[in-house]
Amino acid sequence: MKTLVALAGVGALLAGCSSGAPSAEVVDATPDTIVAHEDASDDITMTVHYEDPDGDLGQGEVVVVDCRSDAVRSTFAIPEIANADAVAAGVTIEGDLDVVVTDVGMVDPGPLPQECEDGGVGPGSFCVVLVDAAGNESAPACTEEIVVQQ
């Protein structure tokens, strides 16, 4: 499983200096059914809306958790979002990240990952956790069930 993280749109809100964890929400995930090992139809695209109260989400990470097994997770770097001055000032940022999980295959079922339990979803969903540059983590943001056919 490979993932591409792209910035779909970035906004900055002027705010006072604050600190804390980013928030995340999966606003779209397509398709709702994929065919494993068929290159034309084994990718999932998730649009994740984020807010980061102190602007340091860039240079952090996206953790993608496959809820079919706690053994399947991937971590990917987030490119710079806010410039150094905005991060130093603690400017609140918000926008969308497009997270593309490629080459999704069949997985032997395993225990439900904690992120999926915390996100209130079961096997078949995918959850995203955003980790900012300071190590603050968002709550899991999860998709509806995505059917993976053989």
C-alpha cells in the first residue's frame, strides 16, 4: 500500500498564538468499492479537512490505518504548509489534504486497530491521524466502509 499526500487547498486564519493538536475530518472517500490487485481500480482517495491551531501541521505526518487489521498502517510526510513566519507566530491554518492510498490489496483479518475503535468504525474503513511537527495528534478521522473485492 502506497500513499500520496497532496495539498488540495490551504487557508490561513489570523489568530492569536495558540498551541494544540490538529483536527481532521474525512469529507470524501472514493470509490466505495475497489478490486484488489487490479491496478485501474485498487486505489482510494480521501479528502481530509484539517485545522491546526498553531500552524505546524506541515512537516508532520499522515498516518493511514486500515481497519481490517491492526498490522496494516502507513506513515507519510506532510509537505510544508505554512511559511516559517506563520509557524513562529502560531497562525491557525485550515485546508484540505488529498490522501491517495494506492495498490490496496487483500488483508488477513486481524484485531481492530485502536484508531478504528476510537473513530467508531469497524473493519472495512480506513482512518487517518494527523501528527503535527510538535508531535500533537488529531483524533482519528475515518471513512465509511470501503468494500475490497478479490
